[in-house]
Amino acid sequence: MQATAFAHPNIALVKYWGKRDRDLNLPAAGSFSATLGPMRTRTTVRWGVPTDRLVLDGTERDAAATARVSRWLDLVRAHRPGLGGAEVVSDNDFPTAAGLASSASAFAALALASTRAAGLELPDDALSVLARRGSGSAARSLFGGFVEMRPGERADGTDAFAVRCQAAEHWQLQVIIALTARGAKKVSSTVGMNHTEATSPYFRAWVETVAPAIVAAREAVEARDFARLAAVAEASALQMHASAIGADPGVLYWRGATVDVIHAVRRLRDDEGIPAFFTIDAGPHVKVFTLPIHAATVRERIIAVDGVHDTLEATIGGDARIVEAE
Ligand code: PMV
């Protein structure tokens, strides 16, 4: 009745921003991501305790934080009645302020550990559907390498899951994360995307960019065409943020340093011919992709930007996996 799983965070190269069903957490469009390593979430689930308990990074969480996980655990209990409560102990080996969606690796590790501990062997797509109910980006973190999220068409969301396009070994890219602010973000991704959908005149136009961008990103990764992937990823990030900035009132995640890093990345590429591109999620930090041989130069230029107080480095990570089960 106990299992431990690892899952890595991921970064979308074609963004998810908007839901077609809020209750079932169904995305309005697909997305495409790169899984990151070596950072990871490690989660142990033990069933059969009197009530649900959540211990995150060594701290027992309050009722409100536990309630979100409890509601999600109900989905597993629906598969196998009589499981009782679950004790969930989860640790991230990367700082929460890193601007990496820790909910992605968290719900992917939780989906894997909790189903295995319950004695359920779900196929990959069903596991991805389950992770998606916790967090949209978590559906992608079950798989390593380069991953596509399919939006699906069914009302029940059983066809809205992620699939691996290429394993991590296909293309080792390096990611440098420029930290441009301290502290937690002010507008969560769910609040930001729902507000964009409700009030931005650019929301529909944004959604229409996604499907062709996914095709282009998938082909660029398959061909290891860095320049093409750079163009697609930067356009998708800027179009997502444009839709959010166009909301009423506008949702603006960027700081001054965010914009300065964008310019630094473009200078690296245009003036020095160094392959690099940026992407930005629902926060102020900038994730810069490059090839491993250029990582040191890229890092040097990024850390020199005023307002960048630190950088983190990542590579392309592998699949989520079970490490212990009994
Ligand atoms: O998985 P959520 O609900 O935290 O949403 C993630 C939203 C973005 O990080 C901005 C984009 C993405 O596709 O990961």
C-alpha cells in the first residue's frame, strides 16, 4: 500500500494558456514541452491511514493545501474503493522560487506513486489524464524528452493526455534559468488564464496559434533544427503573454529584468551567432535554451544582466518512474 515515484518538471515550448472545461481541467488547445533534469520531485504515498495528510518539503500542510490534494486523491479512490486515507510525503530538490511549475512534477509523481501504491497499473494515457486533473502541465511531466499534450475533443476529457514525441537522448539541450525576482508570483497560472479567457480580446487569436505551432515544434525537434525551434518557442511565449497583457486589467508577469534578458538572448543570437532562445511562463523568470557547448557563454551573458540575481541550469530529463513499491 506504499510506493515512491520521481518526476521531473517541464517547460512548455508551445504554451498551454486557457481551459475548455474548468471542472475537468481540460485545456483549450494542446501544448508542447521539454522535460527538465536533473531536478525532480520525489513523492511517497501510503494508503490506509485514517485521514489524508500532506507533508511538502518537510512541512505538514494545513487543511486548505491538503484539500486540493484530497479532492485529487478522490479520483484514485473512485478507481479502487476502500483505500481509505493517504499520507503523501513530497520533496522537491529545486527551489520553489525557481519559476519551474512545481505542480507539474508534483502531480505527475503523485499520479504514479498513488496508483501504484493502490495496486493499479494504469496505461500511460490514463495516468496522464489523472495527472492533468491536478495540473494541466503535470500531464506532460510523466514523460521524458519532448512531449506533446493533446487537447482532445471529448467532453469527458479521456482523450486529453500527453504523449512522448522524442526521448531525452534524441537531443541534449541545455537550459539556463535566469531568476529575475524573489518571492512567490502574485497571479497563479489558473487565475491568469481564466481571467485572460474572460476578458482579453486576444484570447481566441492566441488559441488559434497553438495547433500550427505544435506541428512546427514537433518537426523542429525531430530534425534537431535549433533555429526553427527558437522561432516557434519565442513566438508562442510572446503570443501567450500578449493575450494575458491584453486582458482587463492586464496580467503582466514580467519585470524590467525579464525584458532585458529577452534582449540579451536576441543579441547573443544576432550579434554573436550563438544559438539561444527564451521562453517565459506565468512569472518573471526567463528560461533560456541553448546547445551544451554554448552554455557557459550564455550563462555569463545572462548573469551580467542587471536584475538577474542568480541562474539555475538544467538538461533534458527522463520519464517519471517508480523507485520503490511494496
Ligand atoms: O499546469 P498549470 O495549470 O500550472 O499551467 C501552466 C501554464 C504555463 O506554465 C504558463 C504554460 C505551460 O504550458 O506550462
